Amino acid sequence: MNKGKKLYEGKAKIIYATNEKDLVIQHFKDDATAFNNLKKANVEGKGVLNNRISEHVLSSLSQCGIKTHLIKRINMREQLVKHAEIIPIEFIVRNIATGSLSKRLGIADGTVLEKPLFEYCYKDDALGDPLIGKEHIFAFGWANENEINEIDKMTFRINDILQGMFRGIGIKLVDFKLEYGKVWNKEKNIKEIVLADEISPDTCRLWDVKSEKKLDKDRFRKDLGNIVQAYQEVARRLGIMPEETNVSEVNFGKTTSIKFKKK
């Protein structure tokens, strides 16, 4: 598989063409951003961790019957994925109130929701990724009703799987965001919906069950420090970092030595 020209660069990843038009390479950067790119830093090793964590999570979802864009991880920073036509919507799932939900509605931080709350945001940094309703999605042709119904069912199933996965390693899945895309199924001769992008501490809020210590990008947003150490802890609990790894105290922008189990 040959790596070609850069097709797209986002806040956390770069997409490269390959010699096969239906496949692209997804490269994980070390850049950390928050508040729609207003806050930025380079966190050495973050991209490596997100690559491995996302590979593990998406592979686990695939084993449970969820269609994803992931083909395989090809090195420490890159994955081979299907070239999906991304739907310009962030699909957000909230199990516990925090962040923007608490601010918007005055809900006490940490309130456990009676059932998962689904939200939709239009993907546009310049507009601040505004909250939208299904009517907006249909009115502007971002997806049709059948596609959204399918995505909602997939999202509900993914939430169930991920809550169980993280609860089993002592982590609360507070909330997370997903992206979906369409890929061509040659056998069925149709476009089908697949889970795209990544699932990692960049895209999830993850709290330790006992201490409620934040193990996600809120450590960057709120200047809590030690973002890499928190991501390493998630990887360790998922079983993709050896127990004996010696992790030194790290701060934003500092380098760290990261070792992984070989598959």
C-alpha cells in the first residue's frame, strides 16, 4: 500500500490518499485543541496513544457487528481505513451531565441521566459546531430520514457496548461524540453507513469510577496537566500497554516513552 498526497488535515488527524481509491491512510497528530481550536498545544505521544486506543475500540465494536471504516493499524501513528463520504454531523451521546450540557441547561455537573441523551451538532469550526435538530439535517440534505434512523440505532448500540467495555475497567463513559460516513459496498452495489473518525480520550469523557479523576481531553481543556499520563492509563486498563511500563510524570508538550504490547 503506497502513501500518496495529503487529502485533508484536521485538528487531530491527517488523511492521505493511497494507490487504491477506496482506501486512505488516517494519521494521528500530537496536536491538542479545545474550544473550537482557540486553545492549542503539541502533546508529544498523544497521537500514538489515540491510534492504539481507537484501533482497539473500533475493532471491538466490529466484533460486535458494528460496521466501521477501520481496515487495520499500519504503524504507531497510522491506520488504513475505508475512504468514507463523511456526514457533516457530530453525533453526541451523553450518559452523565457535564460540560456544555450543564452550562446550557443548568443541570448539576455529574448528574446521571435517566436514559442516554442524543444530540446533533453541525460540523463547522467557524460556526462553533452549532447544536441542531433532525429537521435541520433533513432540510439541508446532510442525511435522509432512513440514514439518521440507522445511525441512531447504531449509536444506541455503540453506547451500550462502550459503557460495558469501560465499566469493566473501572471507567465511567460520561459522554462521547461519533462521526459516520458512507462507503460503497461493491457486493450489494449500494452505499452503506459506517462508523468513521476515531474513538479515544480525545472524543470521549472518561472518569475513573472511584475517584472521578478525568482520563480524557478535559485535562487539556481545564489545565489539569498530565494529559499523556491519563491517556496511558486508559490504554493500560484496556490491556494495550504492559503493566510494567515505567511512566514518568509528564506535562503538556513534554516527551514521553510509550511502549505497547505487540499483537
